[in-house]
Amino acid sequence: MKHIPTLPALIERFFTERLMRQRRVSPHTIASYRDTFRLLLEFVHTRLHRLPSSLDLQDLAAPTISAFLDDMEKRRSVSVRTRNLRLTAIRSFFRFIAFEEPAYSALIQRVLAIPSKRHDKRLVHFLTRPEIEALLAAPDRTTWIGRRDYALLLLAVQTGLRLSELTGLDRDAVVLGRGAHVRCFGKGRKERCTPLTEHTVLVMQAWLKEPCRSSSQALFPNLINGGRLSSDAVQALLAKYVAVAGRRYPSLTRKRISPHVLRHSAAMELLQAGVDCSVIALWLGHESLETTQVYLHAHLALKEAALAKLHPLNGKIPGRYRPGDQLLAFLNTL
């Protein structure tokens, strides 16, 4: 008789074999999937009064998964995007199970048939050039923390690196001299190099001369032990400088500014400079050009330029130019 693996064994194999060994996903993906299953198992435990280690695959049927997703939206007040993100992790697990345990194909297909929810697609938020300059002027560069934060914010808004890419940089990721660039590993472990402007090169040269904190090689270390800055720490320092810069530019206080907004701002700077969308996609590490199209939708100046080329409704369309009579033109000059 064939041994039927328990749910804990399947989940363990999913993480260790499928995600880590076969697909080699990033630690951020592991953490996201881990949180999804932790929440799901806690929900099933509360509902069935059974410990997660004693659950069977049948306990994760489609009605239970749907109830879990609804509970997240209602009780935890998560967004539709987060709800769909949790569903993506669950679908990935059940696609893995489809190959491992085909006997459960009916249960698996019902789970995979759970649809994602549609959500409003809002325009991306970004900072204007004066707002960027005000934000960069906020750190006190007479202190070590101020110089670190200035270098971090400048690199973020010039390169458009993701927050995880920014905090994961080591000192040797910055290549100066001819063809200066910063090297990082983005989504899907894809390596890319982003060029640096002359000003950014000068700032990074000065920052790299700062003494290292402990033995850490993190490009932007924390003050306590020299380890990497956490995502929350970057969000906190950004909020601090937004409040300072907001005194000069009140428009900053009316915007919800996150580290990802700095990435959007870098993309909009490139777009306003006339850089093609395909180049911006390579710059930002977008896998699909469709992802970059959102910046075209947010660029009002491009739409206004297109509008200027249109003839107004109920307006007089200029006709073809016809030169005047030569004799009358001569008489008009007298």
C-alpha cells in the first residue's frame, strides 16, 4: 500500500525542495510564502480545533481556502492586492502537490480554480524635481547618520533600486571610475548594473571612505552593530526627512511617500528626459514592458502634448495656405 505523506511533510518538501533547491527563490519570497502558510494554518487550527501538525490535505479544501481569504479581508482588513498575494502562494503549493500526489487532483483543481479579485489600479505616485531636491537637502550631512542617509536617498532616487535591492547592497557592489555603476540582484535572482551620474559617483566615493562599522560589508549599515538596515528602518528615516522637507515644500506632506515612491520618481525622471520605455524597463529590472507602461499613464505632460496636437471640437480647422495676389501684396507695401 502506498504511503500517503502528511500535510506537514508536503509543506516541508514544498519549501525545501521546490522553492529552495529547485527554483532557488529569493529569501523575500520564502518569507512571504512562510507568512502565508503560518496565517493559513492558524486559521484552520482555530476553525477545526486541530493542531497544524495533525492536519491532512483534505483539511485545506477549496471552501476552507476561500474562507481564509475572506477572513483576511474582513478581520485583518488587508487589501485586495495582499489577498491575491496570499492566494498566489497557496496556488504554488497546490501546483506542486499536483505532481507529487495526483490522487488529489479533484481537490487540487478546485483550489486552483479560486479566482483572484479585481482591484482598482491607481496612478503611481512620484516626486517632482523640486520635491526630490528638498528631500535630499533634509539630512544633516555634518553627522555620520546624515551622510549615510543622504547617500542612500540619492542612490535610491537616481537608480530606482527596489528597497530589498538597496538594503542588500555590499560595499563592493558600487563600481567607480570609468563606467561607474552599482550592481545588484533583483527579482528572480537576475543581476543588473545601473549606471551612476557624476554627482552620485562623488557622493559614493566620499561615503566609501567612511570607516566600516564592525566587520560588516553592508553599504548602508545601521548604527548599532553595523548590520544591514531593515525595511522598517529605511521607511522610518524616509518619513523623518519627508517631515523636514515638508516645511519647505508642503506638497510632500500631502503625499504618501514610501521607498517605492523613490523608485517611481527615478522612472519618471527618465521618462521626462525622453528615455524610451524599453530602456526604462531594463533600468528598473522589469521582466515585462507592460509593467513600465504605468509610468506613461501617470505622465500628464505626455497626455497634454498629445492633446495639443488635436483640433478643438466645434473649432475652425485651419485650411491649406494660399498665397495672396502679388499685385495686391505690392500695393499693400506702398
